[in-house]
Amino acid sequence: MAKLIYSASEYDADMLYATRFFAPDPFVWVCCNGETHMMLSDLEVDRARGSSAVTHIHSMTELKKEAGLSGRGDGVAALVAYFFKANRISAVEVPQSFPFGLAEMLRKEGVVLKAAKDAFFPERLYKSHEEISCIEAAQKMAEVGMSRARDILRAANPTKAGWLKWKGRLLTSEIVQGEVNAAIAASGGVASHTIIAGGDQACDPHERGHGPLPANKAIIVDIFPRVSKTGYWGDITRTFVRGRPSDGLCRLYETVLAGQKQALDLLRDGCDGKKIQQGVKSFFDKGGYLTEQRDGRQAGFFHGLGHGVGLEIHEAPRFSSGVLKKGMVVTVEPGLYYCGLGGVRIEDLVVVEDKGCRNLTHFPKNWILR
């Protein structure tokens, strides 16, 4: 069956995967009879011919003339319907995210649409050597950002009030976020929603962090940049303390680190990701770190052990989905979070291989900065 996508590749990973072409506005991609086609505005046609991975590039203006369509008054549906009729296409498979309005108009034009039951490109689960190289480059970029964060935290001085001071002013999450994002931008990437969260803020895993950063307490730094040239993502998390952590926080950190090592040691082609995740949780439970509700808040290990990374920062597979196979790229990011004590998360990005995994993350896990 023919395939159809209508979206902007700048934001749609399936479209970017299909075309290897960045465009901020929606355009048409079709795969039929073993060949691929794109229909774009004249603004993008020449650039697409020089840089996309598609067999045939069509100008929408020229197609409209060929079809006898009047121009602006005739929409994408009429153009696609003409193309399908010319190529004897009566039914197409579309992604689950396909625009509903366009689907309704195509049905009125006589096109039969079938939404994909699962992933539109199942092969995206398994990364090629080229893709792994792109992800590895993104991870190196993430480590550039992490180095900047660590260096700033190390250079900061604890105050008597329990905060950190840097270059004569209180050091805030926002300052470090700006410095990290700037370092990544200078390396050719884009970092958004960078997490620099300290103290109890770190106990909410997706809290970006705001305000002054504490001394002697855990500060979670989670950086996930996208390489501007390729669209691939990196993902790394480290936990730091500038000053002297409590004995309880030290034990918390060592437990998370041991849990991550347990998971990394078990990863290999054909392993059961769900069992690995459950094993890490059991390890935490036995250490006295239960996952439960405390004072109306989640506490313990209450998120997944990891997720796929590629043209999306969060993509399949997840550990909880079951079997992990060779060629999959996943994060391994256990975490424990207890208000009053602190939050600790450690995240590496790895490739599943035949007899183990290859870690794409080389940033050290020395966490106490003095």
C-alpha cells in the first residue's frame, strides 16, 4: 500500500526520517511503486532537489497547472487527489497523527485512508551505523553543555545563607541554563528546557529549576540538545553537589549509581527491558528506598528506567515495553527523589549490542564539587 505524510519535517520525526530534509511548513511526501515523491512550494523546491533523500521533487505550482487547478483556491487535498489518480493510487496508509481535516477532504475526493496501527516507520527502532554516529555527535554536544554546567557550579562559592554565589551574584538555575544553552548553540545545536534543579525542586523530575541554587544539596543537570544539521538528539543527566553533602544524600547517590550499573550490566540483544526496570526498583526497595506517596507527593523511583532517542528526544522503545534488541539506542536513567533529602538521577545513552551495550556517554560521574 502507498504511504502518505503531510506535515513539517522541522517538527515531525517521521517526515524528517522519510525525506532527510528540514522545512518549517507542511508539505506532501508519498511513497508508491517503490519510489518516493515530495510536493512542495516553489520556495523549497530547489533546496529539496539538492539536499533531500527523495526520488522525485514536484513543485506544487507546476502540479496545479498540470492538473488544471486554479491556484490558491484549490487546496492540498485536490492536488494530492490528482496525483493519486495520475499514479493509480486508490488507498494509502497515513500516520496516526495525520491531519483530520485533510483526511476528510481526501475521503471526499475518493481516497481511502488507513491509519497505521503502530509506528509508521517501525524500522526507526533500529539505528543504522550512520544514525548512531549522528546520535553520538549529539551526545558529545550534550557533554559540552554538561562541562559548562559543572565548571560553573565548581567555580561558585557557598554562602553562609546556604546558597551559591558566582561572579559576585547569587547563582540561579536560569543563569546556568543560559550558559549551557549558549555553549551548545556555539557547538551547532539547540538546547531547550534544560533542567538545572536543586534541592526539593530536583524531586520533580521534569522541573526545569528556577531561582537560587543551593550549596551542599543535590543539583540535577539534565541536558538534551538537538543537532541543527541532522535533527538527532542527545540526552545526559548528572547530579552534582557544590560543597558537603549529608551522609544520607551520599548514600542516596551511591544507591542510584549502583542501580544504573546493574541495568547497564544486563543490557544486551534480546534482554527483557521490563524485567531490568523491575529489578532496579526491587534493588532500591531492598535498600530502603521505597516508591510511595509521601505528604501527597510521589517519592522514590516513579518514572521509567529509560527511553529511545533518535530523531525524537522521547521515542520507542521504552524499557517497560519489553524486549530490547541490537541496534536500539536507549537512555539508562534511574532516579530516586525524596523531599527534604533531595533528588538524584544519573543518565547515560547507550546502544544495545549482541553481548552487552556500548555507552555513548563518556562524561565522568564525580558528583561532589569542592
